Amino acid sequence: SPLYAAPDKGQYLGNEPLIESSDERITAEARRQTASLGENAGPIDTVQALFRFVEQKIHSDVRLDGPAISAATCLEQGSGDRCARARLLAALLRNRSVPARVVGGVTLTKGAEQQSHYWVEAYVCDHWMPMCPYHHHFGKVPSTFVVFGVGDKPAVSAKRVSDLKHAFLVERVGKEDGTTTEKSSLRRGFESLSLYQLPTSDRRLVEVLL
């Protein structure tokens, strides 16, 4: 799909407001982490070395809300939340000429309430490779990682609202735990009368009338 097509020339390599890929501190750290790879190192080796640095050396801040932390600040502090660590990894990769982007979504866990999550995709060996230093995934992520969008953007935004907090409520539908429980006749009857069975235009009209 276009979302996973090869990036255009120069795309996902430059600076962004919170991903300072050409910052002196980012450059120095990227060189330090890849200096020992040798001349025969491939792009995968570079990506893995930078991933391991963020995964192991940058501590996780468990806070979920607060001011956005840039890649350079995360490196300087040696810690950051899941989004800050993703920005730092993306900045380090871009500094080494590896196209990288932040991906936002949720990771499905037990319970109804799900929190926003951020990880990174790097374009290497002709495909986008996902990696998550927060949950220690390199090369692939579980199917419980649900992508909402690509880019360093907040999952939820609002105008004239301070201290905005949010969570996503996820409800399982259909069969659960492999069971094959038949729907009751009463439930089937209610579903057949549901407004959601109507075409979209008719549904809007009924909503207005109600």
C-alpha cells in the first residue's frame, strides 16, 4: 500500500521540530554507537546498534501525559516516555542516513482501557522495519500493535483545552476465547432492528429526528 511504499528521495531524513536529526549531540552519539561496526557493516547492523542503545541505555519514563520531549532532550536526560524514545531512535537513524519515522497507535492489552503508544519504522533492505525500544521488539512487532497513523503527531488534540488526558476503550466483538455460543433469538431480533442496518444517509436522518 502507499503507506508502506519506498520513501521519496530525502523523505524521513531531515529535521522535524522534535526530531533534531542534525543536532550536534545526536550526531556525536550516532557516531559513537556505530564506530565499532567496521567497514563491512551493513545497514541492518547500523539500525540494530542504534536500537540497542535506545533500548538499553535510555531509561523509560512511565508517565503518559505532559509536555512533549524532543529527541535531543531525551538523549541529554538519558530518559523519556515512549514517544520521546521513539523520536530519539528516529533522529539517530536519520543522522546515519537511514529513513525513519515515528508510528502512533495503541498496543492492545488486557482490560478495556488502552493507552497511546509510539514506535519506529526504518526503511532498510527495501522494506519498512518496525522496532519498539519500549517493549523490546526489533524487526517485527506483535499483531496487538494497532497503527493509527504515521508521523510525530498526538493521537488526540483539542483547541482551548489544557491538561488534555485521553485513553481508548476497546471492546471485543464476535466470538470470544474460541467459543461458539449461539446468539439468542432476542439478541438477533434487536440486531435486525438496529439503526446501524440502515444506509448511512437514512441513519443520519433518523439521528436528526431523534
